[in-house]
Amino acid sequence: MKDLVVPFRGERYREGGRLGRLIAPPYDVIDAAARARFAALDEHNIVHLMLPEAPPPSTGDRYAWAAEQLATWRQRGVLTRDTEPVVYVMAQGDRLGVFVALAAEGYDSKRVRPHEKTHAGPKADRLALLRATRTNLESIFLLAPDPDRALEQALATVAKRSPDATAELDGVPIRVWRVTGEEAFRLTAHGARRPLYIADGHHRYETACAYAHENPAADRMLAFVVSSADPGLVVLPTHRLIHGTGRRVDAVLPAWRSRLFDVAPVPRGVDPVAYLRELGKGRTACLVASCWGSRSSPRRGSTTSLTWARAPPCGRSTWRALRHSS
């Protein structure tokens, strides 16, 4: 069986000095306004390829237009290709990880583990772009189990050097180091000792696997691997509004208490979010807020807990303003 992750001969922007004007977040967090903002930064911003829009008066295939733009960028020297296998270590704020070439082999081998279902529409979109450009234009985000912290420590050693490139994206500082030779292979070996877990990019990964099935030689994709022990790794909650009949929390609370969770009240007079943050330091905990019922929170001895608190009236905009990350 081939190595799960390896160094690669990558393609990158030639000019590192204006990197902040050329990069963008993942495609699926960019709305129309954000796309326009990134596109206006530079004619070579990656968003022009990642979310292509053929300029007026053209009404042609936007994926073909992206492929044409990519070819033009290459001809004009906007991009340069590595001549030897490398990996790229990147610090994004306090989070540290490494870009590698990941085997696009699907889930059957259980070396890459998913945590969510995917939808046909986004995969069809990404596959059309991949077929047209024949290039991985963005990476996925993987978590690597790292019980002995070997990957974390190896990356931290690289990050003590002066970076090869710097940038800023939405206020977050970015530093990049290019790593070659035996050190690059040691980093990939540290990152592939155990199955990798997809933190973000299920649609992109499954698209790459579908493309590899069509083109067996294109059997790898770009991935950013972060140690699970990385001190800068923060997973924020994904907030959900649950609708429909039979969903009143006071009605389902007895079943949750008996079968799934330890449930207890949030003390009155405390900030529920601050209280939840404290409880979550030693276990998995969550907060359920409803228009009905009373306050509850987890007991101290539990490893999986649920907190329950009276919320503002249903429909309040404050419910929708909660910060979240998925």
C-alpha cells in the first residue's frame, strides 16, 4: 500500500511579497460579497480560479474559463513549480500544520476518516472545476492523532526559523516555511502514523477520489495536516436551530437524561456560556437553550454532558448571532 501522505512537487505563486493579496479562504465560506472583495485585491487572486466567473459579455463555461486563466498565469510566470519534493509548513495565527500530498483513496481503507455526509451538488461543482483545470486549487484540513507529540514538536522546530513567506488573511497572520530533503519525509512520516480525520473538506476529498477513479495517475490531493496536540487547535461549536413538532426540549429531556446524557441545571445568575466553557475543560459538554422549560447543566463526574438553559423568546436574532465553526 502506498504512503498515505508524501512530499510533492508543488506549484505556487512566484512573488511571495504580495501573497496576502493572492490568497483566500476555502470556497465554501466565501459568499458573493467576499468573492468580489478578494477578486478586487488582485487579478491573480486564487478566488478567480477557485470560484470562477467568466467576465461579461462572456456567457461560456466558467470552468473552462478558469482553466484558460490558469494556463495564462503559467505562461506569464505568475506561478512557479518546485523541482524537488517539498512540504510547506504554515502557521495560521497560533495554529501550525503542514501541506502534503494525500492519497485520494476513499474511505474503505479507513486511513482517512470522515465525520459528515456530503451532497451531490457541491461535489459536481468541484469535479467540473477539477476536470477543467486538472489542478488541485485548494487543500482539505486533516487532524493527525499525535499522542507522543512527535509531529507537533517537529513542526515547532521548523517554525523557529525565519519564514520563507508571510501574509495576512482576514486579520490572521500567516507564515510559511518550505521544507525539502529528508526533513520533509520525516514530517510526512510523523503525520501518517495513524488514520487522519477530515476536519474540513469532505466534498473536496470525495471529489478528488472520484477524479482519481477517472484518472488513476491523479491519485493525490493537497491536504493541510495539523497535530491533534497542537496548542493552537481550537474547535468551536456548531450552533443549530431545531424546528418541528415533537422537538420541545422539556418533552425529550427525560429520554436524554436516562439514555444519553447526564443533565443538571445551570446555576441561576451565572453566564451560561462562561459556565459551559469551564465545564468543557475536562469533558465533552454542550448547552441546550429552549423557549420552554428550566435550566440544566452537567454533573461533575460525567464524561459526556448536556446543559440546559432558558433562552430568549423563539426567533430572537441573538440566537442566530452565536459564533460557530465547523
